[in-house]
Amino acid sequence: MKTKITESEAEELYEDMLNELSPIKIGNLKYETSRVLREIDPIAYRVGFSEYLDVLNEHYDLSDWM
């Protein structure tokens, strides 16, 4: 039986996965990869999240909100 998760929990898992990558450096400042992608290219962020949901669907029950 698959564990149910909410959309916000799935998005948190997606952002955690993105943030495992090296942070984005601009000058002397560092930013989380998920934040940069979400703010600079929200379409790419949503497409990536949608693709990530396909992977999550193999392990979690997303049926309540998908």
C-alpha cells in the first residue's frame, strides 16, 4: 500500500531534491537552486515538478489531488 502525501509535501520533496545540487552563486551570494528556478523560470519549475510527480507516483499515493 502506498503512503498518501499532499501536493505541498510533494513540492517540498521536489525542492529538497533540487537543493541537493550546488547552490547558485551570484557574486558573493548563494541561493537555493529551487528558489532560483522557481523565481527565474517558473514554467521550467512547474514542468520539472510535473515530471517529478511521475516518479513520486510510483512510491506514493497522489490520487487525492492529481
